Amino acid sequence: MNTQKPLLQMKQIHKRFPGVKALTNVSLRLFPGEVHALMGENGAGKSTLIKVLTGVYSIDEGVVEMEGVQVSMQSPLESQAAGISTVYQEVNLCPNLTVAENIFIGREPRRFGRILWKEMNKRAQTLLSERLNLHIDVTEPLYMYSVAVQQLIAIARALNISAKVLILDEPTSSLDKNEVQQLFRVIEKLKRDGLAILFVTHFLDQMYEISERVTILRNGEFIGEYMAKELPRLDLVLKMIGKELNLLEQLPQLVEDHEASANETLVTAEGLGRKGAIEPFDLSIRRGEVVGLAGLLGSGRTETARLFFGADKPDSGTLTFADGGSGVQTPRDAINHRIAFCSENRKTEGIIGDLSVRENIILALQAKQGMFRTISRKQQEQYADEYIRMLNINPPNPEHLIKNLSGGNQQKVLLARWLLTSPQLFILDEPTRGIDIGAKAEIQKLVLSLSRQGMSFLFISSELEEVLRVSDRVAILRDRHKVTELTDTNMSQQQIMQAIAGG
């Protein structure tokens, strides 16, 4: 246990947006010479807390103290003046400028208004070599270096403004194993220099490797602060997801007697992977089978789905089909193989808000047929009316703009869009996130009903009850690796959580 006083404290922080409580009674303590992990699932409040700490958002209630003195964080400049600096997941530097220019941008050494280039380059070289043990040519443009090196250059820029607190926001998400270890060596050196480091990550193994302390948020609320070495992995997962062991009984199936299909294998992935996204994995899906993907945020669930649909190209492995076909390099290839995909980003990768329900429903079928085989207006209206009735879309007006529908009804329109293409494999990534319980139940029933009719599903959800309810088999992902599979004979929430926690 660190016996020093906290370098930075956030006490009972509240932040509200119209209709939303983003942070409720959240506290955080950062100690000098210590890495403090910030953990939580999507919507936990991590990003909001960072924006409060860096002055992007003002707080509604609460106190921020730096070295025991209350400080104002009304702007990023005030936060920076207090000694707080952030390195974001996406390196926000200028690739066309040199390394030295990026480190000193806006603070270049000058004399009589002229930049002292030699002095700037020398100071940059010294900063990188002495503080980060990085030996590179600082006169080269930034784009010449890898993402890992660019991360270190961003850290050097943060240190150059005399940072006392360094926030690393998902710094390892684009790094391979060797690059992660290089970054961790730098972090260990910065700890010895006395910096307080806030490490935001979704990788459990990395959190335990580098962190002394961890704060967990869930749904914008403070769950607790723990010493990492005293917090078992399963307890960490339970606190992040919000389940207790006595509530882990599997909920009853929505459709009775839903059993795993014994039909032929529809599609098989062998050694399929993409560097920086998901390590090579094997996974098969049978006809009429629902295969669930379970894992924490960042475990590789969405990345797996995107490889199956051709939204991302694999670096390794093969995808083969029962009919002898193989290879999905683009979404068009996937559509030709009768694969459908509902992305988790409904707003940005799903609906087209300024088009009507009818126009949104026919998009995928029109793309499949091509621009020279247009669907007539009469046929469009027939399709729209049929699926509006089938999926109970409200309001039942095909000319209603989709952006004016509720989240649940928008999701139903997206399901209709892909069902119209008669898919044999339907990939659903968080299909019930952010929708009401009634619409959620309808979608789950639809999945089970269609699977009984022979349609296969790859089903992704952060809600383990939901994964268990609809799946014949569950593949468990952790830190971009597929670690195991569970079948309906040995599936329970506790077993899934234990597999996710690992260790």
C-alpha cells in the first residue's frame, strides 16, 4: 500500500447532461510513482471522467484537488497548468512535422522571434533518450515511425510540459506484444521518476501486469478502489459487469426446447486473424446454430464479426463454406455468400437517418442486385409493408424518417433490411443495446425462431444472460484471443465469467 498522500484527488464528482447522469458520486485518487488503472465496460463513465479531469467538461458537483489544494478544471489549459497531460488512443500529433516539432509544437525555443532549430532538436533528442530510452532521429517526420514509437513521442510531448499526472487512454489498443512491453518499460521508468499515471484499458492481463491500484466504474457510478494484487480476476469481472454470484442462474429460454442443430457445418474459420485486432482463431458455425461471442469490451468480439463479414481483411487464415466457396475479402463478397451483418454502431454504420423506413429496408437487397436492377417503387412498398407487419415496427408508416423512430424500432428496420436478402448466416453485434425490454425480447424470439428454420447466427452481446438465452454454443474471447468454447451442456454465467477472467 502506498503510504504517500495522493497527488491528485477527485471527490464525489457529479456530471449531468440533459436527461442523463453521466457521473454520480465518483471519486479517484492518484498517487505519485504509481500506475492506477481505470476499468469499466462501455457506458461506465471512463471517458467522461477523463474529460472532467482534463477540463473538457466542467463538473456539476464535487472537488478536484492537486497536492492537497483545490484546483479549477474549467478548461484544458487550466488542467495542463495544474500538471495533467493526456495521451489518447489515437495519436493526435502531426504526421507531416518532425519528431522534434511535434514535441515542442506551440512551445518552440525562440530568440528574437526565430525558432532555434538546433536547440529544439537537441532538447528533443535528450528528452527521448534520457526520459524514455528512445534513440531515434528527431529530424525525421513523424509518419516515418511506427504507432508504438508515435505513442512514446506523444508521451514525450506530455512530459515536456512538466506533467505530474499522465493519463494514458487505451495506449496499447493498436500495439503488438513487443510494442506493449516497450511501452511498459517506459511506464516503469516514469513511475520511478514520481509521475502518477492513470492507465485506461480493457485488457485484464495488462492491467494486472502494470498497475498497483484500480478504480472500477459502472453505469457512471463509483464501484470501488482496490489494490490490483488483492483483487481476484473473477471479482473484477463481476464488479465491472454488475453481477453477484447468487444471481448467476441462467434465465429460462424464451423459446422452449431450443436445441443445438445437428446439421452440416455452414462456415469454418481456420487460423483467421488480423494483426492488432484479433489473434488467429478457429471457429465453425453449423446450419441453424446460434453461436454466441462473449468477452469484455476490447476482447475482440466486434473484430471477429468484421472478419466474417469482410469489413476488415484478415492477415491470416481461411474462411470456407459448405458449398465449397471460400474467401470473404469485402462486404460484397459476404453478401454474395448470403452473410448479413448488423453493426453495434446503429447510428453511424446502420441507419441512414434522412431516408425513410422503406428506403432503409431495401438498401441491402438493392446493393446485392446492383445499380442496373433497380427495385420498383411498388415492390419496395410491398417489402416494407411485409416486414413492418412481421417485425411489429412502429409507427407502421413506411415513409416515416427512420431517425424519428425509437432505438428498438430502428434496430428492427435494420433486421428487416438484412432479412430481405435471405441470409444463411446473420451476424448480430449488440442487437439489443439501448432498446427497451419489450423490443429486446422480440429480437431474441426472432433469432431463436429463425434458427429453428435453418438460419445460422453469430450473436454478440455484453449481456451474458442474453448470450446464454439464445446460444447453442458460446466462444469466449479475452484480450483478442479466443480462449475456449462452451456448449449448452456446460454453459452458465459463472463459467463464462471465469473463462473471461482467466488466470
